[in-house]
Amino acid sequence: MTSDNTRLRIAIQKSGRLSKECQQLLKGCGVKLNIREQRLIAHAENMPIDLLLVRDDDIPGLVMDGVVDLGVVGENVLEETLMERQAQGEAAEFNVLKRLDFGGCRLSLAVAQDADYPDVKSLEGKRIATSYPWLLKRFMDKQGVKFKSVMLNGSVEVAPRAGVADAICDLVSTGATLEANGLVEADVIFRSKAVLIQSAAELPLAKQAVIDKLLPRIQGLQQARESKYIMLHAPKARLEEVIDLLPGAERPTIMPLAGETNQVAIHVVSSEDMFWETMEGLKELGASSILVLPIEKMME
Ligand code: ATP
Ligand code: MG
């Protein structure tokens, strides 16, 4: 770790489900990175930012202890660490700067496909394997169901078959891993996305200035991903109906078409995607040359 306290320190996952998107996010913000395999730290070339590449489990603690200024981590890991540290009376302060649009998953209870599971009460007194004992306990306490926690840091999904547990509580995104292990999702106990968090420690102005630059850029990238640039030709006579059909379009630009008096060109930034059904509806109103384009960046 460098002792240079003027550079913003950001902890991200070294390798795993969040690392590619974290690096892309920073790249999208204009941060030029030179990440080398096997290195714990990477310096940005064009901004005063140092990246710490670590296991995702370490990120909440690094932020809460003020070792790094920012971190990107799944809410599942963040919430679990928070509860564990609070229980142990350790420092557990941080601020969530932004919920990000990747790393989506859910923490769910899963049981054997042939299990009798009318509801969560059927797990009363059972053994549940998980890497998230605190999140699981909070949920089960709320449901008033007593259980035995079997702590496993990996291969949770094989626990029932191995006779180690009766059910599991693990992360799910598609459910394919569960299915491959003869399990079915029974109850969702927590929904998670990646979040950008900041240490509670007060930052020197220079570092705060870098954060103030990054945040609107992240916002701009996220907004751009949700938006589309739409262009089309429409008959003047049906202009209002056409505009009504355009999704999330507030103030379209209307332009004349060279050598064409009955039609105009419409350009609009839409806050949502356009479905095929909408395009077909536009076509029925006489619209043509409909283009839906991705937007890379946005600033309002
Ligand atoms: P590390 O070596 O950094 O500890 P890991 O194996 O604990 O890695 P990953 O599997 O890379 O972690 O997942 C990192 C995070 O990605 C999870 O904590 C979760 O927030 C998110 N995630 C998104 N989808 C999934 C999924 N299908 N399964 C597991 N995690 C997912
Ligand atoms: Mg981990």
C-alpha cells in the first residue's frame, strides 16, 4: 500500500462476478487503468486514483476501517458483514453513494426437489447450510422459525446431497446451479445488487473533488444504458399519435425532410427501450425508417 494520502483509494473485487463490470465502470468514467495480474494495487494513469484488487468479502471491512475511501461490493456481502461487525462491536460505519446496475442476484432458501415445502415453517428445527448466517438468521427470526445453521464458505449447494444439511441458503441468479444439484428455490430472503460505498471518515478536499467528478459520470453511464436514441420518419397528419406511442419521450425534435412535404423526421431520447410491438404500432400509423440506437454517455 502506498502512503500517498492524496490519491483516492477504491477497493474492487480482484476476480469474480463483479470484477469485469467494476473495471468497465471505471473505464467508462474515464479512469485509465493499468491492471496487471497478481498485483494488489493498480494506479490510474490520468487521475489520482489507486485501485485495491481484493476478495469481495474483504471490501466492506476495508471501507468500514477506513483503509480505502470507496469500495464496490454486493449488498449481500455488505449487509452480512455489517451485521457480523455490529454483533462483535466493531466499527461498522459507511455511506452508500450509489446502487449500481449490475451484480443482481438473490439470496434464497432452497430445498430438495422432492421435499415437502408448503412454507418456511417446514424448516423448523432443520439444518441449513449457508455462507450468510446473519442474513439467514434475521430472516428466520422474523418468520419465527428455529433452525441450525451450518456454515460453509463454498460448495453450499452440495450440502443436502452430502447429508450435511436439510436445506441451503445461497445466492441464485438463474437457478441453473440449484437445478443441477437437484434443488429448487423455496423462498427469496434478500435481493442484492452491487453498490458503491464510501468510508465514513472525512476526506481531504482533493479526494472529495475526485468523488464529485466520478459520481455524475457513473450516473451518466447508468442513465445512458437505460436510454435509447430513436429516429423515424412520420406522416405530418398523424404526428400526435406517433409521438404518443414513443416511450418516455418528452420533447422530440421535429425536422423537415428534404423534398418531402407530407412527412417529417422525429428524433428523441427515450428513457426506456423500445419494444418491437411499439415499432409495429408506429409503422401502422405510417411511420418508416425507424432506428433505435444505444447511447454511450449522457449529461443533463
Ligand atoms: P471472491 O474470491 O472475491 O471472494 P466470490 O466467489 O465470493 O469471490 P463471486 O461468485 O465472484 O464471489 O460473486 C461476487 C458477488 O457477485 C456476489 O457476492 C453477489 O453480490 C454477486 N452475484 C451476482 N450474481 C451472482 C450469482 N449468480 N451467484 C453468486 N453471486 C452473484
Ligand atoms: Mg467472496
